[in-house]
Amino acid sequence: MTPPRVHSWFYASLFLCLSLSGAMLTGCDRGTVRAAAKPNVLILYADDWRHDTLGVAGNPVVQTPNLDRLAGQGFRFTNARVTTSICGVSRATLLTGQWMSRHGNRAFDTFQTPWSETYPGLLRVNGYYVGHIGKWHNGSFPAEQFDFGRSYSGRHFIKEPDGSTIHITRKNENDALEFLRTAPRAKPFCLTLAFFATHAEDENSKQYLYQPESEPLYQAVTIPTPKTATEEHFKRLPPFIANEKNEGRNRWHWRFDTPEKYQQYMKAYYRMASEVDATIGRLLAELKARGLLDQTLVIFTTDNGYFHGEHGLADKWYPYEESIRVPLIVLDPRLPASKRGKTNDDFVLNVDLAPAILAFAGLAAPTRMQGRDFAPLYLAAKKPAWRQEFFYEHPTIRDTDFIPSSEALVRKDVKYIYWPDFKHEELFDLQHDPLEERNLAQEAARAKTFPALRARFAELKAQAH
């Protein structure tokens, strides 16, 4: 397949990344570079971007050269998950290191955890210059809690103070570059750059409004259709999901209910992903130019996964693999050369991010944080014991027709799902059925496994609460 013509802006970022990667290798392979006493932190937090929307993750279509290079120089977790797959809850979990049941944001609220127990709050009182740029989604934006705070989301093209229009990803980039260029050198910094992309503009019929210069991307490509994107797979879902009132099905009609629409919207979605990737390349280059890259922890991840038509659905919310599995790439100055470009398939959760950020800065996590520092998974000489399962939860949104509650016990080999609004159970053998095509809950041969699964599910749920 001949790659499509790509605009010069995208190629410039690619070439920038290639030169940057060489510089990163030169600096880090000598074994002389160390993290500063108070090193910097950069969190690159994308939106509605699932685990395999990366070239390095095996996606045969999407072009993400800068993130692929970041994974090659850093460390990638292939089984990262979220504990609730919706924007606001997941962002509260990022800040607090807590499950939804503890921090209290049930999708459209603000979290109840004291600000002094969030990672930006703790870093700031310990001498960090702290910034937040982009999407917030946790009530009113607390600008006073940041040294540099700019919150905006919801539209792909937004107005600047001078009346001009700018794409939101380009504004993310401009604001982040301003932060890096104006942050006081006497202080370490922590910047959370919360992209709005690749989230759809829900009220717009075009859904994914990319920058005009990205139009040539993917024009000559046919996006493969997922195996489970069929009417038969939709009908296999529980009846309260497999109906036309459900919002996942509603949005599937917006984007994917004809082959032509599927190609149109998936290409637009991938264009927005490539734009985020290009911005990340520029930010990494800025860090390198300022001599800060080898003193900065860089984390790329997202707030939730995303259905691309699988099970006849769109968007997120439900405990199926496409919705709860996210990318996670870490570039850590402490990472030895022998670990660069490696991967790990343990369950690292979004509750683990805040404790890991604090540990990197030399700070203890508050006792109410429920996650744990995951850096030993790539730093320790001997791999530490790690979780083999976790609890997933999601609230009812609006009503049970729109988005019903869901809970799950997730392991690598099995998943038990409970729908509390309907007292309905699902069971999937992930070893033999990784696409979750066959619910085994009613099979007599599996009946003996249910008491132990239900008991462990109840234990993990109690811990989350």
C-alpha cells in the first residue's frame, strides 16, 4: 500500500522526532544522566484514545511517529486500564489516585477529595511550578490552585481573545510551549496537558473536526472493519444494551452505521490522533532544546478506551476490552538503557498515576490514595509482586435506557460483569475468547466458578468504596 501524501507540518514533526530520538539516545546511553533532585513532570493526557491507536501497538493504519519513538526510548505498558471509562470520572481518578466510589465524581460532578491530597496540590506546596492546560471536566476550573492554568474543551475550533479562530490541539500546543518557555528555571515544573482530541464534537454532524492541513492523511487507506462490528454481535449484548435507546448504539448510528460513514469518521478520528502526535513531537523537542528532557518524567496516556464499532457500539462506558484498555507510555530519566523500548503487560491502572508521579518527585502518597507507584515494574532488578485483577465501576448516566450502571471483576483470563440496575451477569473466558463474543454466564459447566468470582468481586468492590 502506498502511503498517502502527508502535509509538510506532519513531516516536519516526524523529522524533528527522528533527530530528537538520536539526541535522547546519546544523552541517556552514556549512563551519566540522572534525574534532578526535584525533577520535572509532563503528563500528556489524550481523550477517547484507546490502547491500539498507536503504530507501535500494531495499528496498521494510524501514523503516530512521535509516540512510537517515545515508546522506543521509554517504556510501554500494554495492559493499562481505567477503573471507570468516562471522561470526568477518569480525570478525577488521575488527580486523586482513587476509584470513583471514593473521590465522588460520578461523571458530571467535582471530586470530593481535598485538593491538598491531589498530585498537583502536593507538588505545588512542595516547590513545584504547576500547570494545567486544556480539558478539566471536574466542575469549575480552580485556576487559583495553579501557577499556570488554562481550561477549555468541547469544540475543535475555538475563539482566541483577539477574535481569531484556532484548532484546539494547536491551542494546546501553543499554551504548552508558552508554559515551558516561561516556567522559572529555579523551580521544577509539573504540567498536565489535557488534550480534547480525539474526543468527538458531539453536537456537530462532522464529529471529528481536524485541521485542514491534515486532509491528505489516510485518503488512500481503507480502514479495516473490526470483526465484531456486526449486527449479530450487537444482538448478543444484554437486551438493555442491545436496543436503539442505548447511547452507545445511538452514537454508532452517528458514525458507523454504513461502510462509507465508517471510513469517513475513522479517518477523521485518526487525523486528530496524528495531530496530537505532532504536537507531542514539538513539545519533546522543546524540552530537549531547553536541556530539560533528561530531567523530566514524561507520561502519555488517556482517560478511557473507545469503541470503533465493535459490538455495534460507539464511544465508551461499558466494561468490554475496547472501552477500558488505554495506552500508557513512560519516559523516565531513571530508566536504564537495557529497559528502553521494552513493554510490560501487568494491570497498571489510572489510580496508579498519581502515586507514581508523587514518588518520582520524592513525595509520599496520601494514605487515601488507592493506587501504587508502578515504576518498580521497570526499575526494580527483581519484578515486584503486582495485582492480578481489579474492580471496574461505572454509574448510571441519565437513566438505565441511556447508559446503565456496570461493574466488573477483571482478570487476564476471565471477566465477570455485573449490571446492578438489572441484576444481570456476564462471564467471558478471555483466554479463548479475547473479543468477548460469547457470554458463558448461563452455561452449566461454568456454574461452579460463580460463587468464588462473586465473592472476590464483592471484596474488591468493598475495597474500592
